[in-house]
Amino acid sequence: MEFLDNVKAWPTALRNYVSELQLEMKRVTWPNKKQVQATTVVVILTVFAFAAYFAVVDLVLTRSVTKVYQVFTK
């Protein structure tokens, strides 16, 4: 019986969820085009900066491991 009561409560819970969701979406402040463009540029520059950083770290580690490997294989 408890399961059936839970199933019967689903439509009410769903309606409450949707109405609360609509209210919350009305409160959202959406960014304007200029803000979106500015944050997009920041994200793209940050991605390139991290890519460059990891490329340098990868290069240093690769050369270090290669030299250590060469020392121990001679």
C-alpha cells in the first residue's frame, strides 16, 4: 500500500517541482552578449595557457625520464 501511495503522490510532486522551477527561472539574471563574449575569451585564453604549461611540463618530464633511462641502460 505504501508503494501505491508514493505512486499517487508523483503527479503532485511533479507539478510542485515544475512550478518551483518556473519561479526560479524567472529569478535568473542572464548575461548579455558582451559579458558572454568576454568570459568566452577568458576561457579560451586560459585553456591555451594551461595547454602551454602542460606541454612544457611534459617536455621536461620526458627528457628527464629519457636521460635517467639512458644512464641505467648503459
